[in-house]
Amino acid sequence: MNKTTLDAANGLYPSLTTIVGAMVEGKANFLTIAHVGIMNHGAPQYLSIGLGRSHYTNIGIHESGVFSINVPSRELVVKTDYVGLVSGKNTDKSDVFELFQGKTGAPLIAECPVVMECRVERVVEFSTHEVFVGEIVETYADETVLSGGKIDVAKLDPLLFDMSSVKYWSLGQEVAPCWRIGKEMKRAVRGE
């Protein structure tokens, strides 16, 4: 087994590209991030977003205590990249997307096939970043990305971000069914 050391490089990329929305100084503001974490699978459900302290969006999240996580499809790659390139400090991003209202007042992007609005549960402070942990208040999904009442990742066609290549990617083909394919090995280990 030949492996090369890469210091303390993050090997978890690619990751899901999202657009975080918050109201800042009375205007909808958006920031593209791929540092999103699933905290649990039970109810209530929590997500985390890691944002550099210098981001303008942080101000709005702190002020309102709410934010949105919008999942763009491949079709939105240009707008998604744009809102990550320019700062809301000097660029008004409130009219980049068509918006809709939910329960919390956080700006929600109508063009994104999946949108979640979150209420801040806690903030974890680091020297250069803040991690906002939010409870999911409501999730909205376009009917076109649903199969059997659940989000179908193939229909969603989400963008993935890779730090190594600094490129957006898309998903490939299904590999195997979760929680079933390993049963063959489980039976073999047990001698069944």
C-alpha cells in the first residue's frame, strides 16, 4: 500500500454547494458555501454552516437569528458562483434571485429546487470562522425533484464543490443501495 502524505489536507471534498441567505440591513444577502454539515437524523434536525468571520452574511444571521440554506441545481451554476465572488458589503445581491417567503423571514430562493429555513440554535466561535448550528424549521422542495414524496438526488442534480481542482462537479451514477449491499458481507462474517 503506497500512500503519500498531504499534511493536514481536508480529504472530504467534493461537498454539496449551497447558497446561504440572510437579511442584512433590511436586504436579502446571499453567500455560496460548501461547508455545510448534517448534525443528526432525528427530530429536531440540525445543520451547521461554517463561515469566515469577515463575511457580510454573518451580520444578518447574528441580528435575526435565522438563515436559509438553498440547494442550487447545475442550471444555477453562474448565479451560484457570482454570489460567492462578490461581497454584500459593496454589492447588492437582493435581486439576483426570485425570492419567496417562509416562516422565519430568512430570504428563500425560488429557483433552488430545495430550500431549508433554519433558526440559530448556537454559534461555535473559532479564531477565523464561526459555525452556525441551525434547527431546520421548514424544508421546501420543487415537485419536479421528488420521487415518492422524498427528494430524489438524481432529479435534483446538485452542484458539488471540489477544493483540490477548484471546480464545480455533478453527481455520477448510483452505486449500490445503502443498508442492503453490506448485508452480504454481514452474513458471510457471521458464517450464514
